[in-house]
Amino acid sequence: MAGIADIQQRYESYQSNRNSQSNNSVYKELFLKQDGDQAFIKSIATGTPEDPYLAEIRMHTFREDGRWQSVLHTEDGPADEVPEGSIPSRKFALWAYVSEVVHPEKPKTGLAGDLDWEEKSMPSGKTMFIEPINDFKIITLSFGRGRYLWNELVDIYNDWQGLDKGVLRIKRNGLSTDTTYSIATVSDKKIDIPEDKIKETSELKPLDEYFADRYGKKYTPAANTNTNVTTPKDAVSTSDDDSDGVEMPF
């Protein structure tokens, strides 16, 4: 039983906590969901030929039965049924060790419990909130208009002679269809991967395998029997109601 205010508070808390990366999930992708979110990473991908931690993918994204679907496009075509005329988008993805995500706002406490995020005043005077991650994540990004984002990564690769030589910052700007991203080097920050985590790099699934497993079939509620699994919700939705569908990020 609950009153109007109770239900309203729980719903707002749920919506806010969707912005957190701390939700327990079997999926390993990192999604920047707020305008101004910044992830600080150390790439596991090197960018060298045959690098299993860097991949180009093509993805079909479409709305079906009130939910977003994403289906991998393979050399033989879509891995599962997609709408007629669907054109896959090109993305690149890399494995990285993510130390933290810096948010412009802190989600409200509630269903996800209290979030122990550090509050930090930036030189501009704006207050930001630091969410510790300290884990390996997959970063997936569009090539960008005119391949601008991919070109930023290539410039870093050429300057560093690799992608794993320092700290990178991935930043989201804007929301919905106005969203852009940027990739930049960070010279005044160092990320040391703990020794026990370094040992886990050999267990990271090659990205080609990960995306084939993750997006080789359309999502169906019947297949998602683990109630502890949370599916990323970062697509541009035509509805504010998230109760009946899973929004996909591509």
C-alpha cells in the first residue's frame, strides 16, 4: 500500500537512479546518460592490428512492440529479424578500465539505496559528483558526423603510438538527438589498475564474441528470467513510460 506522494517519490527515485552506473548488471557496457557526464578511463585496447579489445560493429536499432531493439549486423546480414529497410549504424567499441564517472547531478536516493559519491567543486564553480567505478567496461561510440569522434581517437593513437599510454576522458554533451561526444587525453591524471584487476584482463571476452552474444538475438522478456539483471536504458525514446519496454543504447 502506498499514497500518491510515496509512489511519486519512488518513481522519481527510480528515474534518477537509472543515471547511475552502479546498478548490478550482467552487461559490461558503460553508458553516459546525463548531459555533461564524463568517464575517466585507461584503455585496455592498444589499437594494434588484430586487437581483440577494439572492434567496429554495425547495429540495427528500431522500435518494436513499444520497446527499443538492437540487433547486430554481421557479414551475412542482420543476426535476427529486423524491419524491412533497416539500415545499420556504424560504431566502434573498446575495452577500458574505468576509474570513475563524473556527473553534473547526483541521483536521488531511494530504490537503489544511498549512493556514496564524492562531491567536488570544479574550477568553474560548478559542483560535480564522482561515481567510483573501478572496473572493466566496454565503451561504445558512434563514428560521429564526418567521423569526427573516430578521428579524435585516431589522433590520440598516432600521438601516443597506442591507446593505452595514459588517461582518456569520454564526455557526453547534450541529450536526445542533440547528443555529441568527445574523447580527450588527460595529462594531469593517472589511473593505476590494481594488481588483482590486471589479472582479469586475460578473462575479458573479445568484443566480436561479446556483441555476438549480447545482440545476436532480439531482446524478449521471456528470455530475461533473472530479475537482478538490468538492461541499459539510453536510447532516444518516444515515450516517458519505461515500464513496458527496454530501451536499447544504439
